Amino acid sequence: MSWQILTAISVFGLSISIILQRILLHGNKLNPYAYAAVFQALVGVLLMIVALIAGFNLPNIMDVWVFVLISTVAYGLGHIVYAKTLQKVEASTFSVYFATHAIWMMLFGILFFREHLTWWQIAGSILIFGGVLVLVKRPAQFLKEQGVLYGMATGMLFGVAITAWAYVGRHTDTLSWAAVSFLLPVIVVFLVRPKTIVAVPAVLRDRALLLKLLILAGFYAIGSLTMLYAYKEGSLAIISPLRQTGIIVTTLLALLFISAERHGVVRKLLAATICFAGVVILLL
């Protein structure tokens, strides 16, 4: 399967997962630490089942142990902040803040993967982030709101995490690493907030909630696994900005399925159009 198709599947899978997470987390319905632990564990277990069936193997993993550690810590912290952000901002707005992770990814792609950017890619990236700025209501207040700060922190942590994650994926078995990469950050969550261990059983006892989390984990597992394969097959510097079409998909899905987000529609669609133009230029 080509990296283009893998990227498309990843975009839709992760966009759907953002919508589902926003619905679950809105209004502080869930403890963000317990959510981060249970959610990552469920995704990890689902991927581990597939990995064991296919043949679990992690060759050369010790050669990239530094990146394994970076990915684990960044994902562990990132999912906590991710949950806190979705408790405070809309799904369509979250996708805007989360898009900043591409800046970090392109930077690390150049530093660690020795990739090169063309002027077309730079121009396309600028247009994509121009679309991001269109969605910001008050640019002057951009860094004064807690939701914005959480969102920007999420982008930074995931930018670091995904870069290290993709690097490890290029040096060992992709499926096996994907499974392990979701299980290890659970330890980080427990280390950051030990009391989370007490909160987890309450989440597991709620069968309705657990079912929703399993469905969510399924979409996220598919989106994440296809993303890792895409990064393994293609260029990080191209795929990273290209995946920002998730802004468009997430915005449209949010408008379709979350009635509370049906405001500023013109502004959101304008931003989506600008992002689309950036993606087209990226492919030139």
C-alpha cells in the first residue's frame, strides 16, 4: 500500500477519533489522567493482539533506545495534555492547535532524518498554517487562554513524540513497535499522577463508557498504525504537512455531528479551503 493511501486512512481515522474524544471529554466528564492511561492501554492491547498474530518482533530496538525513551515520555505527557485540551476547546479548534506539531516534526525530520525541504513544500506549509490562523478568533489573545496553551503544548509534545516514534518505526518491526509504543506511555501517566491507579477501576467498571473507549481506540489504532507505515514508506517532511488536511476533515466532521460547533462556519470553511490549496501546492 502506498504512503499516499496510508496517509489518507490515517487522516480519517484520527479525525474521527478527535470527534469521539471531544464528545467523551467535553464538560470534564472523565478524569484526564485515567482517560490517558486507559485509552492508551486499550489501543496498545488492540495493536498487540494483531502484532502477536503476525509475529511479535523488535529487532534492533536497543540501537534506537534513546528515541524509544523520548517517544514514551512525550506520548505519556502528550496524551494527558491532549485530554485536558479537548475538555476545554472544540474539536475543530483543537485540530488547529494540534496542527502546530507539524512545525516540530519538519524541524526534527531535517535534523534526524536528513530530509530536505523544497520551496514548494515551504510555500504549501505556509498556506496550510495560514488556514490555521484564520480559525483563531482573537490573535492578540492567542496565548492568554488556558485552552490555547494546552493546545500548543499538545502540538509540541506530539511533534516530538511522533518524530521519535517514526524514527524507531524505521529501524524495527512497525506493527510490534506500534503496540509497545502505546503501552509504555501508560507507565509515564502513572508516574506523573500515581493516584491515577485508583481512578482507573471506575472507568473500567462503566461498561457503556468502556465500549465507547474501545470503539475510539479502534479508530485511533488504525489511524496511528497507518501513519507509522506512511512515515516508514514516505518522506517525513512531505507527510507531516500533508496530514494537516486532518484540520479540514475534523472541522467538517465536527460541523456535521456536533451541533454546538455549528458557528463561525464560513470562517472554518475558509480555513479549510486555504489548507486544501496548501496541500495541492505541496504535491507539485
